[in-house]
Amino acid sequence: MQIRSMDFPERSAMRTLRLLLSVALVSMLAACAPMRVKQNAATPEALAAQDAREAALAGKSRWTLEARIAVSGANGGSGDLTWRQDGDAYSFSVRGANGRTLRLSGDADHAVLEGVDAQAEVGRDPQTLLRERLGAEVPFAALRRWALGLRVAGDPAQMQFGEKELPAQLVQGGWTVEYLDWFDDLSPPLPKKVFATRGKDKVRLVIQSWSFD
């Protein structure tokens, strides 16, 4: 699957580009509709393997991923993502084809969104900032866990598994997360393609690399 570049709209052209961007993004997401992998029910062995993966990754709170990202919504888009996580601190940067960058950074208590307006937008919750400023629904806190192939602790979850007892589907918090490919040569294995869907909301990651500090 190849995701085409699409810039996040500038504020001055937002109204003009809104319809065109929405139509183009819908077409792009439809073209990249995921091919389902074989899904098996959660056996005790598969759940034990998942518990072992989560335990192995529990202490790895400093990581970086490079990916292509596509997000649906009134002003969604796609681009090249660099996501750095250091405990609760994060930097989430998406670069468009024209070189402009949308950057979301912060920690557990605050979030800063840059690249939409001349001045940075500040709030407490990154998900709310993205919804209000871009019309894009990104479950940021949960995605931090789902990107690693992990469940959000404390929330009910349903899982199905594919080959090598790796997650194929995770249903949690109203979202369905599909894992279409894995870096299974890593220890523990890490996701390569993560597609999260809730109704019309879609967030798709095609991860190119993982690194841990």
C-alpha cells in the first residue's frame, strides 16, 4: 500500500480547501482499504503471549517511530510522522509535501499545537486540540499504546490474533484497531501497519522504523 502525500491546510485557505481535501482524503482512504489478515479467537496461549509482550515493553517508555500517517476528518490529511515519546512527554510531528510541519508536543498536563496558526495553540488535552483545530479525531493517549500493539490498561478490550500469536485485531474504547503487518524480527515484535477505525474516524499508521533509548 502506498499513501500519497497530502498537506494539512493553512488557515487562510481552510474554507476553500475543506471540501476538496475531504473528498481527496476519503478517496485515498478507500484506495488504502486494509486487506484483512486471518484472525483467530483469543486462546489462553495467545493471551499469555500478549501478556508477555506487554510485560517486556512495560519498562520501555522512551521510543521513536517514523511512519506515514493518514487521518480522516473535516481537515484531516496525511504526511510523514516522527513520534518521540519520553515517559509522559511527547513530540508528534507531521511533515507535509510542501515542507510545512504540524507539531503536537506536551506531557500529561498540557499540549501545544504548532503549524496551524501563526501562534501556537495550548490546551490540556492533545485529542481535544486536534479535534477543535483540525476537525480530526485522533485518540492520542490510546494510540500511544495501540501503536506498540498493547492494550490500554484498565479499559475492557477484545482481541483476536494472527500468525505467531501476534494481535490481528483489538477492540477497545469504541475503536477497532487492525494490525496488518509486524516487525516480527524484533524482540519483542512491534507493529508495522496499524489501522484504527471508529465509524467515520480513521487513523492509519504505516510504520517504517522503531528505535528505543
